[in-house]
Amino acid sequence: MLDPFDVFKVEHNGTVRWLRAIADMERAKSYITKVLAVAAPADYLILNQRTGERIIIQAATDQRECPSNIPSFTVSSRG
């Protein structure tokens, strides 16, 4: 089974770049706040493939709902 939580970096122009898939939400949040935000401060998006829920994690570890200006997308396969 594929890991259901996809992690994306939100680029300055509003596009997103897929980084990796992770097994659960808590691990995804931890990876962002402890690894990614330290190495490359930015906003990161977690997409739950099962429910479609999207969460933005800011580099300062402040969490908020996904804003409407982030484009909606579907990832159908990883390869």
C-alpha cells in the first residue's frame, strides 16, 4: 500500500512541488517542522490522498487551513 500523505513545497508563484509520501499525518507534520522548515523555510502542503484534506504548514510551524488561492489538484499515481 502506498503512503497516503503527500508532502509538497508551496513555491513563491503559488505552484506546488511534490517532495515525498509519508505514512501518517503526525509523521508528515514532524518531517516538515523538524527537517524541511529548518533546511528551507517555506510553506508546505500535506495532502491526505484518502480524504482530500489539505493542510498548510508554515516554516514557523504555524498551522492554518489551506487557503483558496492554492490550486486544487489530484495526484493519481506516484512513480
